[in-house]
Amino acid sequence: MRILIGLTTLLLLLTACSSKTDDPLKQRFEKNKTTYKHLQKTEKVQLYDHNITKVFLTATYLYARSNKLKKEKKDEQFVVGVYIEEDQFNQLGKEYNLTLEGEKPKSIQPLSKQSPYLEGIPFVTEWNSYYLVTFPHTVSKKFTLLFESRKYGQKEMPFSKAAKYVENTKAF
């Protein structure tokens, strides 16, 4: 009898604690789908001076898959957010440079905080400055964005046109 009462109580507890639908979770995901996609293509680096962060940079790769039948050679674009402790304007291009596989950017355009490019971009903060950085097209599926400072050194950010954290595995 005790076992039957115990099992019934356990079943009631497990049933009462479970969600009947996943609708709220699905709604939240659909609402933030763009942010999640951008998060997969975002990297960050910090440059230090004696364990104190002097420069903080985030880069989000704006890659849209093109039609496989068309071999379009679109430029590589990134939304770059930068915070430089010593520079109130957080300017790229003077003391701080970005290169993609050794190539300098074709253009660096400052973005306003209301820019449509920043919609859905993770890690948008008030103290960062944001830029749309355009590089020449690269045929590589994997490439490295290099951020360097004359004063604090350099850091690499790996990017990929395909999902970089998913390995190409085949079923047995």
C-alpha cells in the first residue's frame, strides 16, 4: 500500500512540475532568432596592460548564404564594436588596426547607436563605438580577423562561412 501511495505521489509531482506546452519558449526563440544567429558569428577579444583591460573589441560577421548556383563574390562585412580606455572616441585605424587574412579593410564606416546594422547584434553597449567594416571577398571558408595595437599587441578572431562549431560527421 505504501509503495502504491508513494508511486502515485511521485507521478503527481512529476506531472505537475512539467510544462504542458513549449509555446513560451518557442515564442522567445522566434522573437530573438536574429540575435541568436548573430551570436553564432560573434567573437570578442581584449587587449591588456598588466592584467587591466585597455581595449575591448567585438566583431560580428554579417554573412548571408548566397544561392549555390550563383557564384557571387560579395565583400566580407563585420559590425565591430570597440572600447578603448585611452580614446574617448574609440577610433579604429590610427593606433588600432584590423586585417582579414592580411588584407586591410576597403572601408570603415562609423555607425550610430540607432543604426539598423545594430539590431539583433549581441553585446551592444553605450560605451562602445560601432563600425561597419568591409573587406574584399575571400574564397576561404575559414579565415582570421586580426586586431592589433602598437601599444598592447594583437589578438586573432577565427570566423567561418559555415557553422564553425559543428563538425561534418556522417552517420555510421
